[in-house]
Amino acid sequence: MQPTLATSSDVDFAPPNEGGGSMLDMSKVGGSMLDMSGGDGLGEPLNVGSPSSGIHIGIHQPANLGDGNGPLNEIKVRRENFGIKIFGTLFETLAGGNHFRYWRQNGPAANTGALFLAVSYEKNVFTLHSIATDGYDRGRDNFVARAVGKTSYNGVRYSTTSKTIEGLLPIGANGINHDIPIDGGVALLTITILPNDSQV
């Protein structure tokens, strides 16, 4: 199990464990479908992007969101770019930083449209990108701190709120990837597209 974050549409999200899946440390929900694949209005203001040159050497990670699709590999991997659009993710690869994978809950048993993120803070290349000792909680908290509030990209304005949900993940390291302890909190982000006359 790897911690997650979530997002969705009419229903925020369906807890994956109720459908035979596993929870992640973040979930995102919003009034419209969001695309995290690049140039999407969500990733850009948060200073995250695709791996440099689009190359990702790591292995795929399957997740079962309990939506009837069974285990599926992540849609994409995103890395912190430190505000440097082209080569910033290369710096993250070398120096370490925030990193996440994401999946969408859209199967026949729970078609919420929610995005589920497995977020972590990883060390530098010399540690083979191992996760920091507090890497899951730290990665989640870093992501939330950047996401909450108002942002804009390509003329589209967003407002994001966050709440922490307890009880979906265990506290501690039991069953968690790399035996890294977590505080058990899942961050639920709700993203709203604002009308054009809103102030950011």
C-alpha cells in the first residue's frame, strides 16, 4: 500500500477499500475533469511537470481504486520543477523533491472521476531516489500547501480547498511501501474553476 490524495465530480470519491482496492494519500475532486498530464492548469501553477525529456526510467506502479477496473498502472508521473519549466524536473531528479503518480477513479463500480495521487518527497540521485523518512507525509503536506488557494493558468482561474480525512489509512508503517511510517491522514482537495471575472 502506498499513501494517496484524491479529487472528483458529483461524488467526491468512493473509498477504494470499500471496492476491494487500496487508499492513497491524496484525492482531488472538482467541478470539471482535470488533466494532470501537462499544460493542464493544475500542474503548472504548482511547479510540477513531466520527467525531463519525457523520460521516466522507474517502474510502473499499479493501484486498485475499487472502481471495478482492478489494478491499473499510473496515468503519469509528475516531478517538482522548482518553477523552471523545461529542465526543472531534471534538477528534482538530481537533488530530490516532490514527486507523485496519479490515477483516475472511473470504473463501472465507482465512476466518480476523482484523481488519486500517491505523493512523496524523495531524496537525491545518490540515494537512488529513496523516499525520505517522513517522505509520504511531507510530500502530501508540500503538495497541499502549494495547491490551496487561488491560481490561474492560460486564463483559467482555479480555487482549491483542502480537508484531511482520517480513518482511510492506518497510522504507522504496517503495509506501507518501504516501511515508511505515515500519520494516516488523507488530503482531499476540492478544485473549482472560477468565473472569468473572479480575482486571483
